[in-house]
Amino acid sequence: DVIFALFKDSIPPLVLIGHSMGGAIAVHTAAKGGVPNLAALFLIDVVEATALESLSHMQSFLSSRPQTFRNVEHAIEWSVRSGQMKNLQSARISMPKQIKRVESIEMDLSTPRSESPSKKPHLSSNSISEEEETNTPVKQTSLGSLQCEGHCASSRSGGIYEWRIDLMKTKPFWKGWFEGISKLFLTCAVPKVLILAGVERLDKELTVAHMQGKFQLHVLSGCGHIVHEDLPEKVADVIGGLLTRHKLAMSK
């Protein structure tokens, strides 16, 4: 309905891109024909077998995150220091959108904070959660000069911040989102690209399919699970490359 409202009877070629759980939803949407005039499908760091294997770690990961933050700067700093994100500039943009300000909250403000990677629970290298890779240096600028570009003014006037979405409420749906997505991905009759943060994430079914040339695979190093935020330029190059090859966009 949104697509028809936007474009009415003249729908241009559309590209569907999804990361992690969003990638699973993108596959289901594409396989069901939910996007008219779909021209390409991109998945970022989501593979059925490794995602299902990692679900057992999700609850402990979510429980280990801070439940509240003193201000927006604190949330940005945590996201980088914990290893959830590697790119400080990306953290400045995305973290303020993931939290919301509350005037009062009935909970202990001393909720555990996982600001030291050594205190975080061990996660599988295939985890779908925003896992840390502590050997990768933070990009763009130092935490000592942390700024959040317009999002922090209200954080100094009282109140605290909590996560905008309670991901634990989605737990009953986790398994259903990922089951069968490898087969569905391969059945989508459009150019397909899978972008991974590590080749070890690839399962047997997609390994065989890739060898048969059924989709393009790009493995990017030096990033965590949130590939598109850690390495936005490289992900943009992958997307732009396919779009120009299929004449869906023009290079400058």
C-alpha cells in the first residue's frame, strides 16, 4: 500500500535491502512478491543456519546491555566501547534513534553496564547480535571528543534514556523469522547479493549455491555484525556496483 501510495501507477525498479532480522523479513517479503517491480535483493550478515544457532545467545546478550543511559552521549560511548559498533560517526547517527527519553522510570539506575569487553558474555562468532570485535580500531574520531550533533541538548535537562524498542518482546518470533530463509533467498528471481562480516558465517546450503553462481557474495573484513554502519563506504560500493551493472543506476 505504501509503494502504491508513493508511486501510484508508475512504480520504478525497486531494491530491497535488509540486515540481520531485517534481512529475514526482506527475504520473506521478496519471496511472497510483496514488493512490485523488485529489481534486486541485498542481505547483510544474515544466514539461516548460523542465525538459528546464535538465537540461544540473544537473550543473554540483550540482558547484558544497559537498560538505561544517563544521556545520549553515554549511549553513543557505550555502543563503541562495548564493541557493538566500530564507527563512531555511524554511532552518532544511529544510536540517538534507538533510544528515547523518559522523565521518570521505576527501575534502579545502577543497572549493569557492559562498558568493558572483558565483562561481556561470550558470544558465538556467528552471533546475529551486535557482537564485538575488539581488535578493530574505532574510526572517525576519538571518544574524548564525543559529540552527538544536535541530539544531546535535551539530555542535559533531566530525565534518562531507555531503548526505544524492547527486543525481548519479539522473542516468540525469532525462530520463525529465520527458518527457511536460505531456500527462500535462492528462489527469488532477481539479482541477489549477500554481504557478510566473515566467511565462517556461510552455511552449507548457501556455500553450494554460491559455487553454482546463484548469488553474489561479498565478505568484508574489519567490521562487526553491523556491517553497513562499520563500513558504510564499502557496503555502498557493493550496492552501487550491482545497480550500475544492471543499469538500475548510473555511476558518476
